[in-house]
Amino acid sequence: MPVPRNGSGVYLQPAGTAGVDGQIIFATPYNNLIADIGNEITNSLPTNGSRGMSANLPMNSNKIILLADPTVPTDAATKNYVDANGSNFIGGTTTGTANAQILAAITPSSFTMAAGNRLVFTPGFTPTGATTLTVTAPAIGPVSILKYSPAGPVALSGGEMVTGQPVEVVSNGSNLILITNSERVGKPTSISANTTYTASDIGRFIELTGSTAFTTTLPAPPATGGEWTVYNASTVTQMLSIPSGTFSGPGGSGSTTLTVLPSEFLWMQGDGTNWVVAVRYFNSAGIWAPGTLYGMNLSFASVTTYGVAAGSTVNEDGSAGRNMTLGSAFTKSLSSWAVGTGNGSLDTGSIAASTWYHVHIIRKDADASIDVLLSLSATSPAMPGGYTARRRIGSILTNGSSQITKFFQLGDEFLWDVPPIDVNATNPGTSAITRTLSVPTGVIVQAKVVLAFFYGSTGSTMLIGSLDVTDPTMQAWNGSLTGYADIGVGYASTTAWALGAKFVKTNTSAQVRSKVVASSATTVVGVLTVGWLDTRGK
């Protein structure tokens, strides 16, 4: 029998077991007491570690103290160990100026600029150009805050961070790389009266609403870049205006004003002087233009979870057109799909190792609510009941342990945290070879690769190109570009390595062609896959 305890777990000695001088102790209560004591000794936790707990141990708001440092993933860790070895840090709101921002302190204070360390902070200003961050405690900087681009990390140009909106940066050892994009894309900003925007607003998606005509004034375009997306959801014609330059391009007016009809969609980009209206689409059903995709960037959250940023898109499944807006960021896991953020996302089966999966935005028919689905299929995921409209927004890869391989995304560009070496071949021969790269399968993308080639013969060349084009006849350099279609690298030294970088179109099996003009025992061909460009149906 168990030791009797009250509702608070306090021991109550059984009746008839208290010792009294000269009084006989009866066998039954005595034996029960001894059995109780034996049970408790058996159920106690030996200090020599010979037995473990058989159930959870509530600590009742108390601490476990004097722990050793962990050595395996299931060990508990002390606060000191986490502070000293963690890679995630938090700062407050910056002071300083828009382009020279200052953080007073970072928690924990062990933050350094070691590559991979991540920092979340809240900008006190919206940058207008190249920006630095200085930390007072610990003393760091100023260091540059950069953003990803197809050419690699580049300085901010303005508007990438927004006052009061938290951002995350990751250290590459010398600079901080912005990995959360706070530019005003994603969920539209709805307006219904005269509104004047400034340079810090560039990048917004504006939805014109209501039944009354009004004027929306945009700022002059910056020296480089900048964009606006405008959709007239109102019932009347609306007016756009700019203080200088014109609305130019195929959809422009050639003047400082531009009328926007009901259900009309515009996308424009700055050329330094004018806003170039590159897309102008009239949608009588009130549905955004086919291919519309704003925000919804994917992010690596952990080896079992990923994030989807807020944004807007249009379905691509072939059913009736549907606008789909994810109003706030989602986090999804690799387990079976369940509705809502923080839950699973897999459409069917279980996660496999070393496999590409595609992330889809899905829309519920009944109430138009939005969710996220993960599938082996880029075009035909197993949709949950009651969901029809969907749109693929990107892809993720599992590793050999069925975990998410770490990556970064900025717009259409995806970058590996640790780029894999996909080709390392000696004496490959001179025939064309089909190579498989570490980029998504099931879709066609532009793989971003770094090439290395060594032969030891003057004028040797290496090709890497799309399997779509004709297999070219290779030749050593002869002063003419004839015969050099889609060349990878070439050189004229007998002892040096040739290096190069390029984007190359894949097929749906992530394959490309490689070929060399000559091959010997010393010939080495290498391909490092840095990432890929995926337009995702835009």
C-alpha cells in the first residue's frame, strides 16, 4: 500500500502504528508501516545515479543548482553555459541617427562578432542609406549593416529597416547581415483619403479603398532603385501624383499625375528621375494580377521549424482567382499539418532524409483564412479538406537526419548557410556530363555556383550550362568567342587554377551540364553551389 499523504503531499502516519510504552504493537499495522517505508525507499532517487525519474519532476518555482556543463543534446544547461555558448542575442531600441545607430546593451553580454551570432533589436530610425551599428556594452563597432543581393552582401540603400519594427541580423565575422526584411511589402496598406508619402515609405503596397476620389502623392524616386505597388480596390477612379519627374514606362502617363481605374493594379520602379510603370493590369474581378507575390519570405527557425513572413499573393492552382494575404508571420514544423501557426505543415506521410519539400500558401474555402502547407509536390500537394486555392512560395531541403538545412532568403534569392561542394571530379573526360546541384527539384531555378578548374594546359576551358541548349563543341581559346556558348571558366596558364562564378538554369531534376576541352590525370573540376534564384511563378 502507498504511504498515506494529504492533498499537499504531507505524510500522515497510519493509525495504530505509533509506539506507546508497555503497549503491544499488532502485526498488521506494523507490517503495513514497514511496507510503506520499503516502498518509499524503492521510489526514492538514489544520489549515486543508479536510477532515474519515472515521471516529470515539478520544481514548484525552485531551481536546480550546481549543474555541470552539458555534453550531449539531452543534458540540462546552466544559465552561464547558455550565455557563454548561445548564438542568439537581444538588444533594445537603438539611439543615435538613422544611418549611425547605437545599442546601449545586448543580452546576454557575451555577444561578439563571431560568424553566425544572431541579434534581434528594434531600430529607432528608418535608414536612408548605408548604415552602421555601434554597441556600448559589450563595446563593438561601428560595424556595417548589410543586406543580401545577387552580387553578395551590399550596403543598405534606405528603408530596409523601419522605426519600431524589430529586425534580425547575423554576423559574418566582420559585418551584420540583415536577414529579416522590414521593407513595406506584404499586407497592403489601405487608404481612403488624400495621403502624402515620404522617401521612408518607398516600397509599400498601397490599396486604394472607399467610394470617394482622392489623390495619393508619392515622393520623387531615390537615386537608385525603389518601388511601389498600387491596387485600386475602390469603386471610383483615383489619382497618383509626384512632385517631380514623371510616371513613365509602358503603363505611365508621361506626366506628374496618373489616373488609376477601379480594380486596376500597378507596379512601378524608380530609375533615379521617374517612376517607371512596368506593370499595369486591369482586373474586373477585383483579383490581383497573376503572379503577384509580396513578402512571404521563408526563414530557418530551427532544424525542425521554419518561418513564413507576412505578405500577399494570388493562387496558381487553376481554380478561380483568389487574393491571399498572410497578415502576420507564421512558424510551422515538419510534423503532420494542423491549422494555425506553431503547428505542423506536412501534407502527407512523414519527413524523409535528404529530400526537397515545397512550401505552399493555402486558402480555406469557407472563411478565406490562410495557412501554410509543406509537400513533396511543387504543383499538386495533398490539400487539407476544405482548402482549394494555393501558391508555392519556396522550397526547403532536409539533411541526412531529416532536419531542415539552414538557409537564408531575400526576395527571389536563396542562399545556403554552408554552401555544399556538389562536384569534385578528377580526370572527368571530354564528354558532356550531367551534374546534379543542391537546388530545388520539381521546379526550374537559376543555380548560383562558384566554379574551379585545373588542367595544366594552356588555353584549357570548362563549361557549365543548361541542358536546354545544344551540347557545344568545346575548343581551346583561339581569340574568338565562337564555340564558347555558356562557358564556365577558361585560362591560359599551365600551373594556375581558374575560378569563376555564374548563374545557370537547371531542369526540374536540379541538373546542369559540365564539360571540359581536354582531360588528364591532373584535371580537376569543382562546383560549389552558393544558392539559387527562384521566381516562384512571378
